[in-house]
Amino acid sequence: MRGRGHGRRATLVTATVLTAALLGAAAHADPSTPVIPGQGTIDRAKVDVRDRQTAADRIQAALDAASGHLHALQATAGLAAEAYDAAVAQAATAAQAADEARARASTALDAQHQAEARLGAFAAEMYRQGPDMAMAVALLHVGSLHDYAVRRQVQANYNAAEALAVSGARQATKDAAAARQKADQTVADQRRAEARAQSALGAARAAAADAQSQVAGIQAQQNTLVQQLAAAQGIEVGLERQREAGLAELAAQQAAARQAAAAAAAASAARAAGAGSGGGSAHASSGGGATWTPPSAPVGPVPYAEGAVRLMLNYIYAQLGKPYVWGGAGPDVFDCSGLAMRGLEAGGWSFPHPAQWQYLAMRSLTYNQLRPGDLVFWAEDGANPHTIYHEAVYIGNDRIIQAPHPGGVVEQQSLWINGTPSFYGRP
């Protein structure tokens, strides 16, 4: 900031000194004498312009470097947001699996308790009657030794089945408890991964915000330097034009004086000779310029988007101007993948939030196959969709609608605003 203030003061001093010099020269000169800045004054103005142009070039180089760094940090933050969204989704899936494992463990435990209760009741009855009494009761209710043998075998089979049921129920309970423990561990691991992803996302956001602030500061410095350069160039051009005009006026005055002297001499000679004449002429020139107005960008959905795609694009267009927020998925704020997800939902498709998952669930396209409603993706590695960090909705005519970055809003832009896309997809 100190350098900027010093540069502004230097420009003001230069302008003030030159203006004072011009006014002073005008005040002490004959009113009819043109003011002609000296070549030394003009040379100093040119040096001032060169100095300011050098400073402007340096600040432009710094701005380019800072903008490149910002783009890299925004890509990193985009990847971190993708990882966080994926961690949240995986944690939710793990929690659901844990709930199902707990339910299976509870059911198996109930079955074990019931089998153990039945087996316990039978054992208690046998204990009360004793083995001999049980055999006597069995003999009283059979018609033959064969029937008795069959009943004893059935009873033995029942006892064995009951014992096996208890054993199976106990094993099922152990298996269900192990599954529940594993599911709980998975949930804990996913929660820790979610926390790590959220921490990484926070750090990436902070770095991107700091870089954005640095870029804004450099842009402010650049604006000041450009204004100073324009002022210095204006002074130089003004001095040169004033010198040219002054010299031309002086030459015209001198020519007029010579013509007047010649005319006076001719008139005197004519009076002496009885005849005489004289005259003069003048001319002027002018110049002009033109300005270039860029063509206006198309607005509104293209007419050949129909059906589900038209529903999708109608939704996307309706979000223009809404703020970008990390993880935003509507209805009032969006991030890049949240905007695409909600647009796809409006068209009747169901896709997850992470941009990487969206692309992997779509049909892959080439640039030449693009049509309105398709999705375009940018990745750190153009051969690896798992490095996707940004996406946008294609609307035709090499235009996209995107939620760009923190501090921005949903906007319509050139397809190439973020560089060449890495992947293209269609739901």
C-alpha cells in the first residue's frame, strides 16, 4: 500500500510541476507568443511513462502468477469438497449397515433365549421324574416294546435337535454380534474419515480465500498503476501536442509577419510605382477513432431442447444469480455439483452430489457430441475422473451455466472460462 501511495503522489507532483511550468511560461510571455514546452520537459515525461509502464508490467506478471495460484487452490478445494461429500455419503451407508447388523443380532439373541428356555424346561422335567420314572411312564403308554423303542428314539432325536438349535442360535448370536461390532467399527472409521475430510476442506477453503484476497489486492494495485500510467501518458501526449501546436503557431505567426512585411514593402513599392497586391492562405486537418462493442451472449434455453432436458435447463436458468456456497444444494445456494444434481432431478434423473460420482454414473461423450443439458467436468488429471474438481451444465453455443467459486454466483459463461474441459457426460 505504501508503494501505491508513493506512485500516486509522484504522478501528482509530475503533473503539478509540469502544469506550473507551463502556466509560469504563459504568464511571463507575450500574450501573442505561443507556449512551447521544451524538449527536456517532454523527455522527462517520456521517462515517467516508461517507468510507470515497467511498474504496470511487473504488477501484471504478479497478477498472472497470483491468478494461477488461485486457480490451483480452487481446484484443490474442489477436490477436498468432493472427498468430503463422498465421506458423508459413505458414513451414511455404514450407519445404515450398522443398524441392520444390530437388528440381526437382536433377532438371533431372541431365538437363542427361546431355544435355551425350551431345553431348560425339558431338562427340569427329566430331573424331577428321574431317568427310571421317565422310562416307566413311557412303558405305561406304549403297546409294545417296538413302540417304546421308537418313542425313545424320537425323544433322543428331539433332544439332539433342541441342543443343535441352541448351539446354532448361539453361533448366530456370535456372528451377528461380530457383524454389529464390525459395522460399528466401520461407522467409527467413516466418521473419522468424514472429520478428516471436513478439516481438509476447511484448510483448502481458507487457502483459496486467502489467495482470492491477494488477487483482489494486486488487482487494486494494478488499477492504480493503470490510472497513473494513463495520467502520465496523457501528460506526455499533451506536452507533445502543445509543443507541436506552439511551433506550428509560431511558424504561422512568423510566416504571417513575413507576408505582412512583404505586403507592406509591395504596397510601398506600388504606391511608388502606382500599383501593388498581396495575399495568403491557410488550411486545417482533423482525425477520429472507433470503439469495438463485444457481441452479446445468448440468453434463455435454446429452442431445440425438449422433454426432460428442457425441464432441466429451465431449472438451471432459474438459479442464475444465486450465491455459491461450499456443499450448497439449493434451493437458495449452490456449489457446482449441487447445482447439477438439482437440475438433473428437475429433469427426472437421480444422481449423487459428488461431481466425480455423477460423471462415473453417466455416459461418456466427446466435445463434438455435446448438446444442451450435457455435463462438462474439469479434473487435475485428464485421464483420471477421480481427480474431477469442478463441473458445469452445457447450454449450447459453447456456453455453460456454472456455480463458479466462493464469492461468485450462478452465472452463464464461455465453455472455455475454466480451461479445456477434461470430461463430458450425458445422463
